[in-house]
Amino acid sequence: MFTSPEQFAATTKALFEFQLETFNTLTSKAVQGVEQVVALNMATAKSTVEEQLAAGKELSLARDPKAVMAVAAAKVQPGMTNAAAYNEQLGGIIAEIREEFTRAADAHMTEAKSTLSALIYDVTKNVRPGSENAVQIVKQAIDNAFAGYEQVTNATRQAVANVEAQVAKAAATVQPGKK
């Protein structure tokens, strides 16, 4: 059925290696994104604790309830600004991850389509009479594998879009004037 089993094996191996490389790239980017989010959370936690300690000190130095209310009111706006800045930075990290995932997925899809087209051509170019059913089974298996990969890619894109939507929703909650 195949003119060159070695060519079929080499093509399959190349596709597998490219998939592995893409997976490693995406995993690396995901880990890098998690590291960025952890660093952002740590910096935010540190500055929040420092600000709360300073605010507590100011509140303890207030001489009457009116002064306490003035200090508390003065701390609300910076807190909202910090929350908005946090959401903006988080959104930037997520957008960068989405861009990297999209770029890698698109490159992989292009390479996979090209490789699979060549593989299907190789499978079908020298079919012996009576082997049509076997060729059809191989074609169907290749098509199913590619369709499965497309579903995973689309699900990943949708998951990243959902996270971005949640970040945007949280940002809108912190900054009611922005939509």
C-alpha cells in the first residue's frame, strides 16, 4: 500500500516530534505565566500589607471619630486604584499567554495540515487494486486524529478567552466607570 514504509514512518515521527515540541512550548509558556501571576500576587500582597499597616498606624493616631473617617475615606481610592492596576497587569499576563498559545497552535495546525496532506497523498498514490478499504480506514484515522487535535486547540482557545472575560468582569467591578 505504501511506496516507502520508511517515508511513512519518518513523516509520522516528524509530526509526533513537532507535536511534542509544540506541547513543550505551550507548557513552558504556561509555567512562565504562572510564575508571572505568582510574582504579581506576591508583590500585591506585600504592598497591601504595607499599606494596611500604614493605614492602621494613621487610624491609631486619629484623635476623634471624624478624623478616623477622614483617614478611612482617604484610603479607599488608592485601594481601588491598586486593584485596577492588579487587574490590568493580570490581564496583560493572560493576553501574552493567549497570544503565545494562539501563535503556537496556528503554527502547529499549518504544519500538521501540510504533513497530513503529504501523508494522505503518499498513502493513496500507489494503491493496489482491492486495497481501497484499507486506504479509506487510514484516511479516516488520520482525519479523526486531526479533528481531535482541532477540538483540543479550540477548547484551549475558549478556556483562555473565558479567563480573559472573567478578568475583564473583575476589572469592571473594581472600576465601575470603565466597561
